[in-house]
Amino acid sequence: MRYGTILSTGRYIPEIEVSNATFKEWMGKVSPALPGVVDKFEESSGILTRWYAPREWATSDLAVRAAQDALERAGIRPEQLDMILLGTDSPDYITPATSVVVQYKLGAVNAGTYDLGCACASFPTGVASACGLIAANPWMKYILVIGAYMMSKLADPNDITSFFYGDGAGAAVIGVSDKPGFVSSTFLADGSYHAHWGIYSGGTFEPASVESVQAGRTKVRLVQRYPPEVNHEGWPKIVRGLAEKGNFSLDDVAMVIFTQVRKPSIDLVMETLGMPISKAHWVMDKWGYMGSACIPVCLDDAIRLGKIKSGDLVLLVGSGVGYNQAGAALVMP
């Protein structure tokens, strides 16, 4: 049997820090009421800061740097890659795919590519997809899965919800093993929420126009708040689904990596599952929320800190606007 397994991880956090104190100063120039909203966001999310890439950069520039980090740690050259899967909802372009740009900038001349567009659920989806490709294609040896996010560049800087947009990228090299590796995956979606949060002009629903640009519809907008039950009930369902499909118990799990949008949500879900909070890891306090990048970055951080070790059963649980939810269970090599 051929199984996909994570050979290495990598990350890239850009260098321009925007602390909550700085963000409050910015918002105070928009409205004297907004600094107080920043305080409430901080309390409810656990986000203390965020990091921005240079404004002339694109999402592919973040992705390439995370990819280079992961490849170096795996001892793999770009030309050895068979596929690149890139998850993002802040692409360089509507078309062509951002993964093609990454392939070119990285020098992965032998790799095919495709993009994953399920927002913050993209990385678990990508890992599950890569492991499936490895299992089904005997000629494949190495697949690079990347999550990258630069939504800050697609946001209105005067919009208070810009609080949640930090830049970054994370990556994993998936290789071949004769033992799992990949254990199970599970997916959920509810498209009735598709109009709640997104960029609603610039595609075929409403092509960009002078009027839509001036009205701000080509920027990312929170139109309607998601009910907390989406994650508070959806994440436990994903975790339990992984356990059922993978034939393991929650006691077997060493670490769960969730979408990094609200620390209290992680606390509540771990309590709901009857799992100690020590079996979760979070990074929103030091790097903010990074959308499609937050799960691979958090995974990489937990590995580097020694919180995830060889033989550990790790769950990746993502939740993205739309909404999509995805999970992947893996045993670390």
C-alpha cells in the first residue's frame, strides 16, 4: 500500500507588524467609536497583532517563501515536485491560477498545479487531496500543499473588519510512505451562507465597474455575521467524523489544529469534545488570523516547538466562508 504522509512543513510570516495599538490609532481616525470595537474584537478573538507583506507583493510571493522553507526542511528540490496544490481566497488574479504563478517563481518545472478555493478549509482539503493523489498514482513522489493569504490587500483599510486580515503562508511537503500517514478526511458545507462574507464584485455575478469599485463591492466585506454555531457545532462534527471514518478514539489524538480565528471557540470546542486544551495549539495571539494560511502555519509552529512528535495523531480542522468545513487526520512520520 502507498500512503501520503507529511515529510516537512514550512511557513512565512512577513516583517511589517501592525499591532492592535497601531490598528486602534488607524481606526480612531475613521471614527472615535472604533477603537473600542478593536478592544472588543481583541477580547473575543485573542488576536493581538497581525503582519503585512509589502504592498507591491502578491499572494504568490508569500506562498513561494513558505514553499522554499518546507522544501529546504524536506531536502527536496523544486524540480522534484510532481504537483503543487495552493489554497487561497486572495489570489493573484481571477485567472490564471495562482498555483501556476507559484510553480514558475519556485522553479518547479516538472510540477502540475491547481488552486483550491474553499477559503480557510483549503489546507485540510489540500492535504487530503494530495494524499489521495499519492495513493492513486504510483509515479508521484512529492506534492507541495500551500495555504497563503493576503486578504489585507483586498480589504478597505477603513473597514473595522480589517482587524482580522493578517498576511502569511504555510506549506507542507507530502511524500510516500508504506504506512499511514493519512488516516481519514471529512467535509461539510452549507452554501446558504455564501452571501455573508466575501468579495461580491469582480466575478461573473457582477463584473467590476466604476460604480461597484466606488461603492466598495470589489473589496472584501462582512455583510452578515456568521452564527457562532457554525464552528461551535461544525468543528466537533468534523473531529468526530474523522474519528469514526479513521477508526480511532479521541483519546488517541495528540493534537488538533483549528482555523485560527477565535481562541474562545477553540476553548469551547475542546471542552465540548472532552479533550484537554493542551491538545490544541494556537498562533492568533502572535501572528493574527491568516485565513487559508493559518492551519499550516499553526501546524508548523507546533512541530517546531516540539508539541507534535513522530507517531502523533494530528487532526487539521478548517472552516472557511461560504461556508466550507474540512478535516484531515494524519499520523506524523
